Amino acid sequence: MLDPDSGLSLTIARIVRRLQGSSLHSQLERQARVSLHKPEIKLESLKEDIKDFLKTSGWEKKLQNAVYSELNVFPSPCHPAAPPEHMKEPLAYMRKAQGSWEKRILKSLNSMCTELSIPLAQKRPASEQKELLNKWNEMGTDEPDLSLFRPVYAPKDFLEVLMNLRNPNYENGEQPSFRNHLGLIQVPLKVKDIPELKEDFSELGLNTGQLGIDDSAQVPPEFFENEHVRVGQKVLAEQDSAAAQQYVRQGCPTALRADLWALILNISNQPEDILYYEQLKSNVIQYDLLVDSLIYKDVKLTASNDDYYFVFEDYLYQVLLCFSRDTSVLEHFTYSSATPPKSYIRGKLGIEEYAVFYPPNGVIPFHGFSMYVAPLCFLYHEPSKLYQIFREMYVRFFFRLHSISSHPSGIVSLCLLFETLLQTHLPQLFYHLREIGAQPLRISFKWMVRAFSGYLATDQLLLLWDRILGYNSLEILAVLAAAVFAFRAVNLMEVTSLAAAEAVLADLSTLKVMPLLQIFLFATVT
Amino acid sequence: MSGAAGPGRAPLPCAARAAAALQLPGGAEAARPGVAVIDLRFPRGGAADVHEIVFKNFYTAFLSVRVQRAGPPGPRRWVTCLRDHRLMPSPHTEEGSQDYFSLRRHQMLCDMEQVTALRFILRQPSPAWLHFSIEELQVFPPAQKSPQKDFPSWLSQLTPPEQPASPHGELPDPEKVSTEVQQMWVLTEVIRARQAAARIGRFDVDGCYDVNLLSYT
């Protein structure tokens, strides 16, 4: 454990190192140099005058937003003695489990490659490049033969791996005892209970106005909605990330949501960002990757079949194909428990100068991956901005949903949190479902892995993702899953099989997210 | 394994005996008492000043440290310098179970000069864990003053609150002006000396991305 002072200077040093050489840094330098010509900058108080100038011209706020973004994304610094893998994941047995899981995925991808005799990557011939460039905005009209492709894995395969996760130093005796959890997850991670969650999510309380509850037709807008919109406009005018993050905890007005999320994620869509996206697009045109077919297949299987999202099919290709080629995503592997797959250029096996990551961003898509992007298409229509928002959401949140780690927002902790909440507050329901062979996690796992995308109605989903951004944590997914079970508890007590339980919980599209969360956290008798 | 040695810091050589569990007298079968002791002595009976102790935890919940100091001849006393330091906030769960920890001089209850032996008393009250210990134990002497080659120290500290502006009409202090300008110059030099962290973004090697199958190592 670091003591506060050295932890702070390590954090400051890390942030300075990361922001050096960034475009914000060169812009600040340029602004400072330009300001030297201004009459109010005097030599004897050079430092303070330039600082004042940067403050009044709004550049200090941009720097604050960048620093705040870094603090949110990167975990607090590790002890200097800790090796880099400790920052990825402190527990050795989880690192090992993640390594074996990744090996399985690689084997699966390799065998698909050899069976279908399709190379992992190949350069497109010039004619094909031209054709793709012409068709860039309507790739959805393409109907390639994808019947031989299968997704590398689906959420239920991942659930099997998590169920078998064991700590070798934990007393996993055969005798039932307090140590054996009654649910599917058997690792003793620390999860919050309802009093702690009430404190963390205090802005969702009964006495605080919420969008999703207090903006319904029956409530006059003067009570809450008008004032909330006014505050939101003010936050946007101030361009303050931290204030925006606090604001969205009570929900975003629909008109302001796109800008507020961009402010929180510190996305400004500068010309160099647009250029970067265009470069990724040219990489897509030049190279054909095997994962492209996996992406096509996933979009066709999931988003194209969804009533809300099928109109965005073309956008999804434009984002996901570029995402696969974005090497800046590799940075998130310093704090993710996952490791990007490695390969060598043909003929140069084992030579480190010819080692590359495959796919270039290190992320192999699974069944349902495109659903992370689909809801964002409602907010952003410009491809480069949509792309940046998705990339930032992925490296902040979504990567935790498909890798094995002990992080409180990791999928293992979310599963354990869900099971613990259900067991503690609905013990009869939990016992009944367990007895009929319908472990609750088997049903709710797919909701949490996809962050409820494709299961809730879109407006409700966006209200939920407001809170994910506002609290910078995915724990709310587990709380909502438990709240859904609590809501349908009466029906669930009457079912007698897993299939019937699935049927009761098959359709969540009519649910209202915020009342469910509020009742479960604040209005349930404990 | 990366050492925790900063500039001018090397761990003191010492011999640590393996963790010995507490045994009750007359106890027949091997019980799991939840208390273990690690003794650490310096070679050849030497003594040293201890400034920092660094270790990796392995499922120990509480740690107490006692030291024996070189002193007047006679029976040596053990003095407690750290009492029940909490390593795992919740001993039944994983938090803090495999983290790295530092114990510094200012956390100790007694002087740490001329220490001849250290005794680490590990406690793990939860019966959930099969083994517990601490690993990679390193003891550091007080650091020598070494010039900071990395960042200038003021760059990594928070700036103190702004001083009120000097009254009007006074000429600026030439010393102050020259130090300010010099600081700005140092800052620009440091920045210029660093490589830009700009990302190149190419994923292929020399225009070729013809890859083999994925490797498993």
C-alpha cells in the first residue's frame, strides 16, 4: 500500500508523462507562446500571467478535463515493487485463468483459420479496394457467405469458465459450509451490500429527482425537469467534465445527452481525430482480416435482427472494422487483465522485430460484441465521433465485461454481487430457483455481459448508461439485474423449470429502469 | 522480479527464516492456529538502521512487527514497533490478499536504529484460507541523498497557494524575475528533451501484415 504523498506524486508524474506530447500539450504551448504578444503579460510575473490567461481563455478547463479523464481511466498507481502484471490483475490465480481462457480462444481462432483455409490477414487487391471504397457507406447491402464462420465464443461459454474459477488457497471443501457460495461463482471477492450501495448511489434516492421517474407525463415539468435541463445547459456551457459526470447521475435530457457524454469522455473531435479515423478507414480498405468476417457475422446475427438497431447496420461496420485496426486500443492492456494475441509475419517465426498483434487492436470480438456500439448510434451520426465515443467507452468500461479479473467492476465481481444481493434480499426466490435447477446467474449473465444492450428499450438503456458514466462503475448492472428478479419474483416463484424461468424473464423491453433501481435500493424492507 | 530499489537504495542482506505457525503445547494433530511468525536476522550478528520494509502479502490479514536492538549487554528485549497493522480490510475476502506493502519509519512506534533482528507476527483469523504468509521481504536502510535525475522535484509537487500580488509602484525584484525565467526555461528544456508520446498507429511491419497462426506463448 502506498502512503498518500508518494502515491500522489506518482500519479502526478504518470499524468504528466501521458499528457506530454499529446495534441492538447502542443496546443497549450502554442497558446502560451501566442499570449506572449499580449500587453497584459509582463516579464516579471510571467508564470502567473500566462496561467491567468490560460484560465480565462478556457484552456485550463480543457487541461482539467484531460487530467480528470486520466484519473478516471487509469487505476491508482501500484507499489513500486509490484511488477506490471500486478497492475493488470493482482491475484495470481485469476491471471492464470485469464491466460488459459485466452489460449482457448486463440486455439479456436487458429482452427477456424486452418479449417476454412482463410489467412488471418491479407492485403486486398486494388480492384477490391476500389469496390470497398465505393461501398463504404452501405456495407450492409453486402451479402457475403458467412455460413462457415462461427463466433469464437458466446457469453454462455464464458460463464462456464467463470463457474469453474477457484482460488487454490481457498477452502473449497465438499461439505456445504459458509465458505461455499450457493450461487455459481465460488471466489470470495469483496462485494458491496445494500447499505454500501445506498451510500454509493445516493443520488438515486427517493428524495432526489431523476430522469426516468420525475419526467414522466404525470409529473409537471416545473417540479424537476425544467430546472434539470437548465442546469445541464449550464454544465455544457462551462465545459467541465467533472461537473458533467456528477450531473448525469440524475439522468441526461435527451437533447443534451450526446454532448454531455462527449464531455465526460473528453472527446472533442479535433481535426487530428478525424484524420486518425480516416487513416483507420484506409487500413480497412487495404487489409482484409479474418476478424472482419466475425464482425460481419456478429452484426448480421444480433444487431440486424433487432427492431431498434437494424437501421444502423452500416454504421456498425464502419465503427467495428476500424476498431479492429486501431493500435491505440492496445494501451488499455496495461490495466486490463487480458493480453493481446501475438503473431509473427510469415516466415519470420520467433523473430521479435517481426512480432505483431492480431488483430491490431488486440480484441477478438465475440457473439454480441456489436451490441456495445448499437445504442450509441442513436446519439452520434458522424462516424468519426461515434467511433471515438465507442472506443473510449470500450477502454473504460466494456472491456471489463469479458475478461477475468478481481476488479469491482469486472464481470466476476458483478456476478457475485448479483448473486449475493439476490440471496440476501430474496432468499426464498433464490432457494426456489436453485432447487428447480434454474440458477439465477444463468439467466442474468447475458444481460450483464452486454450491459443490457438489446434487452431493454433504447431510452431506458440510455438512462442506465447515463448512470454507468456518472458513477464510473458497472456495479449498477448487477443491481438492476437483481431488481428485475425482485420485480418478477411472484411469477418466478411459480415456475418449475429453467426454461419456464427464462420465459418469465425473456422480455425486458417494457421495464422502466429507474423505478426498479430506486425501489430495490431504497424502498425494499431489509 | 523487479526490485523496489530507487536511486541509491539497495535492500539489506538478511536471512529470513520461513514462517513458523504457532503451536500450542500438548497439541497433538496439526491445527491451523491462524498465527505465524517470521524471524529475520542480519548476517554475522550485525546491526543496521531500518527505514523501510517492503513485502508482498499472501493472505495475511494483520501484521505486527517487533524488533531487537543492539544495546547494553544483557538479555535483549523485543520491542513492538508495529501493532496489528491491517493488510486485508475484510479477511474473508480477497481484497489486499496479494498486494505489495511498504512499512515506513514514520509508521513505527519505536526507534529503528541499530536493529539486530526483526520478528514478523502474521495473523489470519479467517479459516477460509489454507496458507498465509508474506513474501519477497526486503528491508531498506535510510536512503542517501542522491541528485534527482528524473523530474525536477517541483514538477511532481502541487504548487503552493498563490502569494498575494506585490504592491504597485515597486520595481520587480531582479532575483525573483531571474529565477522565474530560469524555471520556465528549465520546464521548456525538460519538455523538449522528452520524446513525444505520439502514436504512430501502424500495425504492419514494412508494409506487410501477412501473419502466421496466432502463437500461444
